[in-house]
Amino acid sequence: RDRRETKKLVRRLRQREEQIVSTLEDLDAKREQIEHELADPSVYTDGDASRRRAHELRRLSERSEALTSEWEEVTEELASFDEDE
């Protein structure tokens, strides 16, 4: 790869890393909100609502795990460019 292509790739990786971190922060905030709601015993008076919240919590956790894996891949790739310089 020539230097210009490498810089372009590193820039794209850094942008993706920023996007992932931002999305993870949003997901964490939503998870905390749902966990707080689920901690309130009154939420369980409506079975459908509590199931929806629990399902949403699982979905957010799965998305967070997938993004964390992608973030690890991106940071490893970025580290390999840092070592090359």
C-alpha cells in the first residue's frame, strides 16, 4: 500500500471507532434506563410491557456485544498501523 492509501484507511478506521464508541454509549444509556424500569416492581403488573422491556434489554445487550467485538477488531487493526509507523 502506498502511504496515501494507508492514511485514508486509518482515517476511515478512526471514524468507525468513534461511531462504535458513540453507539455503545447510547446503548449503555438505554440499557441502564430499562434496567432501572425493570427494578420497579410496579412494571410487572403489565406482563406484556415487562416482557417487551426484557426483550429490548436482551436486544440491546446483543447489539452491544456485537459492536464491542467490532470495536476490538478496529482497534487491533489501528494498532497494527501504529506499529508500522
